[in-house]
Amino acid sequence: MKAGHDLPSRIQNAPSLLPGLELYYLGFMDLMSSRIVGMGISPIWWDLVEYYCQRKDLDAEQTDSMHYHIGAMDSVYMKHMSKK
């Protein structure tokens, strides 16, 4: 912007998160590095999500929600990566 250029479209059209959902987005981003990479990309394992929730001291409802949201985001991410 300082140079007078427009923002890239991925920034201009970035989705906004509803209040409270950043917990799950940040969890997903933190767990991205836990993937096993070999012949292909692996999903984020259930037990790693569980461990993450314990370390973050999340209650049972937040933990259930974390599993749901991580699974949903991971599914979309895996589908996107399989197209490459």
C-alpha cells in the first residue's frame, strides 16, 4: 500500500471469522506442522488434537468443538492439496 499498489485479491477478499472462532483457526494453524509427509500429506491426527486441547486447558465442549472444526478445516485443506 505504501508503494501505491493494490492489496492482493486474497487479502482483499479474505474471509472474516465470527467472534470466538479464532480459537479453532489458531488451533488448526498450530497443528498444521504435526502432519506426516511422505508419499503424500497426512491428516491431522485425532490424538494430537486431543493433546493440544489438554495443553490449552479447554473444557469438554470446547474440545468437542475443536475436533469438529479441525476436522472440517483439515478436510478442505486435504482436498485442496490433492488437486495440486
